[in-house]
Amino acid sequence: MVSNGLDWGIVAKFSLSHLLKEARRRRVFRGIGLYIVAAWAVLQAADLLFESWGISSSALRHVWVGAILGFPAALILGWRYDIAGGQIVRVASSDADADLSIGRADYIILTAVAAVTMAIVYTTAVDVSDTPDTQPTQAAASEVVANSVAVLPFVNMSGIPDNEYFSDGLSETLLHMLAQVPELKVSARTSSFAFKGKDQDIRAIAGALGVAHILEGSVQRAGGQVRITAQLIRADDGFHVWSENYDRTLEDIFGIQDEIAQRVSASLALSLLGSGGGNPIQGIGTDNVEAYDLYLRAVSEQNRMSYESLQISEGLLKDALAKDPSFHDAKTQLVSNYFLQVQGGLRRPQTAVAEISALLEQVLAVQPDNVRARTWMLVARAWSATGTGEEVDIMAITDSLRELIAEAPGEVEPKQILLQVLAPMGETEDALALMQDIMVLDPMNSAVLVDIGMAYYSMGDRDNARSALNRSLEIDPNQPGPYQGLANIDRETGDGVGFVSNYLMAIKADTQDHGYTARLANFLYGLGLHQQGDRFRDRSIAIAPTSSHARRMELVREVQFGTQENSLALARQMLEDGVDMHSGAWEEASFELFAISEKLGESEYVLAFAEKQFPGFADFAQPVSFELTMLRLHALIAFFHTETFDALRQRLAHLDYVLSELMTDGGGPVWRAKTLALRGETQAAIDVALTEIFSKPAIRYVDIDRTFDLKFMAEVAADPRIQQALVRWQDEKVEVTEEVRDYLAGVETL
């Protein structure tokens, strides 16, 4: 049989001279020479391009491996092919053989070469992926200002992992001090610490952070002695602008920090700003070593952002203040801790605001220009006003925050707070611009990317929303926030399986957050999946059996699968016990109290209960807390049966302020439709329902049928178009329910 491939049996019989003669005839040596020249050119180009693109230098070894592996492939191809007449042709096996067709062996060789090439590309890509992606900040990085610096985490050289917080704390303190220099642009802590433990080239790190200089160093602590090495490096050429070694006792740590920060500031000022120094830099604010030690441990714990770590951090900060009551940075950090606990549901806003305000007053009495404390005081006062029922002047708060940002442009915190004010106002364009501004200071901040994603989401740009949230997960895959954001997008697009799967990932990321399991259980109950919802309910109540999340979940479960009498009793008890707003428990109980009592014909009874439980509740002209304002909103269900139309409209007028706020959130269309129906504007309510509610997937408003069951919505619900929409909604809901049931059947563990 004649083979189209290379006959290795014949080759083995060739003499060396015959083999060389045949190689010359086939011009193999010329091909080898061309390959060597080409490989050398590729290696040189890779060396230059990898550096300029910020790709890790370790990726170059993959190109070397590819060049070496490519040599035998080039040898084989050179034996079989030549260039003639500007085309690649197969060399005849002998002078008499003119068959230039490509045989099976050719395909094998070419496939092997392609496979090797793909392997090299893949391994190089894997290596490059170890370098944090700088896509969100490429524009900023291309305009690096000379007077900019990032403080990388100092390396712990103590050999004791428990000392890691000390070296990290020194880095944070230096960053805090340098950020006070108005002329310096200092990369924020989150971004600088994104490179901790990674063997990355200085130029690549500087490019990712958009800075011209890097301050790095190491800390070796042994007992009461400490050795610190610090060096300021110019990123573009690796030049050491300044470096120093310190061997001191631990008691002198504050002096070392001051000295390093002042030296760095002076060096940058002299070489970049043309002056020999700048304003004095304030240190961390204590000369008590034990207090400082506790403070560093607290900051390290708080940065983990889990239920457990926030409470540990709180205890450590209080211990630090017991050691040094005048340690104002510890007080401000404790304020930050309390706010995070409120956001996580560990503290209620109105019980935390008194402690927060008292701490901030102590700080501002001594440091009236403290931007961080002034920022938090604005938030505390807004919370206090909400608790007493005062109308919060959002525009005044916005203006004050903008002034603080102008005063301290390098501070990230005021900008983050302003984002939280702008987003509910629907100022998405301004919010997005502000987020991008934060990313210049903190480009590796995964939390900011979540905010950017949700800003895109509120603008209706789901593709960019997903992109930002996924980018956040690339930076930190162990955070639950992006998964919750992705779940919201899935729900908006009607993807029930996507919603559930992303919530499962959020639960996995923060196992102690019982709120995620409770919210997922509520969603499943809304689909009518009793058994599947109980699976997550059991986990939630095992972690926190008396939490407001658990209380809300029990009410949702009873409404879906229990009796109206029991549901009404649960709702009433929840309001008596004062469940919080964070979990949605208060609003759920308020709605069910009046919706169920309407079905049972007990509207007057529950109005009397509300007035007795909350004196002054029925006097809508009097300001009350936000919780009671929400109770008043839902009480309109009952007032519809007990008052005249004019009296009802008057009550609505008193609630215009809070209704305007509710119109901008995710439930805005539902509130708009209900408000229009209560005002007697039936056709307008129908239009909102058709264009803004039923135009969305069924799971976006999974229990919307209960809204159209309310008596004041009767005329709206009677419209034939609404009836048809409800049928379509129910059919789609059934389809999603089946998909989610099938998906969960294959999920064995959480």
C-alpha cells in the first residue's frame, strides 16, 4: 500500500550522507534558519510589548516554550514543504515524484502544530489573567499624573502569619497620612491592597492603578523590636527616588510612620512639585501602642465585611478606646462599623444613630475639619430626621457632600455617600460620572463596580450592568453583592433559574447572612413552591430564628399556604414587636394587615388597632417615622372603606412626599397604579398597569394578582385588557415555576 505520509521505514535506511543530501534538496536548512530568525524576532517583540501592555514578565516563558516546541514542527514542515512561485507547495518525495497533494500525514502535522500553538496561547492567557484587569480604568491610566503614588501592602517578614495585620496596618496608616497632602493623588486602599501577595511587575501595578510612583516595603517584627524597610520607586524606569531602613523599638512605631510619610511627601514635593515639603501630615491619632495594635486588628477584621467580622471589629475598637479615649480615628472607624452593621441588618438605624452622633460630636469638637466625620454626620442627621418624620432636604445634603468632595478630592468616602444619595433620586447620569471618578482613585474596588452595575441597571442598560457586576466578581469572587445584582437582572428579564442560581452563589459567598436564604425562600413561596421554599427557610431560621427576615418569611409562607386568620395574627404581632424595615418585614406586615382585614371585612378593627398601638397614627398631618409613614400608606386600603372620597384624597396629599420617593424605586409602577386608582383616575391606572407592569416578565411582580384583588383596584382589574394580561401573567408564571422546580431538583446542596 502506498502512503501519502512520510515513509519512516525508508528514512531509517538512509545513510547520513544521503539524509543530508536529501535535506539540501528539500532546502530544509534554509527553513530552519528562517525559523530561528523569526523566533528571535517574536521573542524580542514579546519582551517589549508585554512590558508596555502591563503583562506579567513571567508570561514570556510561555513564548520561549512555544519557540522550543515549534522547532521540531518547523523541521518536519521544512522537510515536506517549500516556497515556490510565491506559494507554499509540498516537496516531491523524489525527483520523479510530482504528486503535490496534501496527504493524511500532512493533516496530522498541521493539526499538531495548531494544537501546540493553541496551548501556548492558552497558557499565556492564563498567566496574563493573573494580572488584575484594568479595563475600567484604561483611560485614567493613560493620563497618569506625575505627582501620584500608591502605597502597596508592606510585606510581613516576621515569619508569623498573625503579624500580617501589623504590616497591613502600617501600610494603611501611611496611605492615610499621604492622602492628606493636597498636591498628591493617592490610590485608595482597596485598589492598592488588590495586589497583595501577587508577584507583579511594578510598572504593571502602577499602570493598573494609574499612578507614577509606588511606595513599598517590608516589616519584620520580633517581640518589642521592629525593622522597617521602605522605598519610593518611580514606576516608568524603576528609579528609587528614596529608600530607608529603620531599626527601632515598637514604642517608636509612631515616630517611624511620621518620618516615612514626611520623607515620601518631601521627596515627591521636591522632585515633582518643585518645593521642599508641604503641609504637616497628621498621624493616626494615638501614642498608645496597645490601642494602636487593637485598632489595626479592628480594621483588618472590618475589611472582611462579614456578619462575624463586623462584630469582632466593633469589640476591638471599643477596647482600643478604653486604652485611649482620645483616639479619634478609632471613633470614626467605629462609626463606619455601625453604618456597615445597619446596612447588613445587624443594627437598626434609629437605635444606632444616637451612638453614631455622639461619637461624631466628640471627634468634631477636637477636629472640626475632619472630612470623614463631617460626611458621616450628614448621614446621621438625615437618619435622625427620618426617624422623627421630618422631611429630609435631599438637595441640601447633596450640596454639602459636593462641598466636602471639593474640599478633599482624594477622599473616597464622601463620594460613595453621595452615590447613595443620587441613586434613589434617579440621577443616574451624575451617579455614573461620580462612580467613574471614584474608580480613578480606587480602580480595583469591587464594591464600586457593583454600584456602577446597578446604576447601569437603573438606566435600563442590562448588558453593561452584567459586565460591571461580573468584573466585580473577577476582582473578588467571594462577595455576595454582585450575585444579588445579577439575580435582580435575571428577575427583570424573566430568568427564574438565573435568579435562583445567583442567589445560591450569594448564599455560598456569605454563609452567615440568613437574609439571602430568607429572600430566596420568599421568592419560591411566591411561585407556589412550598417544599422548595421550606428547604431554604429551614436554613435561615436555624441561623437566626427570631430575626426580622425569619418573621417576614413566616408571614409570606402563611399567606401563600395557610389561613387568612393566622396570617392576620402574624402581621399584627410583627407590628407590635416592631420588626425592622431593612428586611422588608415591616412593609410586608403593614400590607398584609390591611389587605387581609379587607377580605375578612375587618377594616375598622385594624384601623382601631393601629391607632391604639401607635397613637396619632391616623392624624396624617402630623409627621411620624418612616415606618409609620409606610403603615399609613397601606392603611389607605382600609380608609377606602371608612372615609369619603375627598377625605381619602386629603390623606394622599399628606403622603405626596413619601410617594414621590417610592415612585423612583423598583416598585414605582405598582405605587403609581395604586395611587391613581385611589384618586379615581382609573384609565391612567390601567395605562400604567399595561405599559409598566404587565410589560415586564411575570416574576418581576410575582404576586401582582394580590394588588388587583384590592377593592379600590376593582375598576382597573375589570378592564378586559387587564384581565387578558392577568391570564398571560399566570401562564408565564406557571412556566417559570416548572423551570425552577426542575432546576432545584438537580441541586443537592446549597
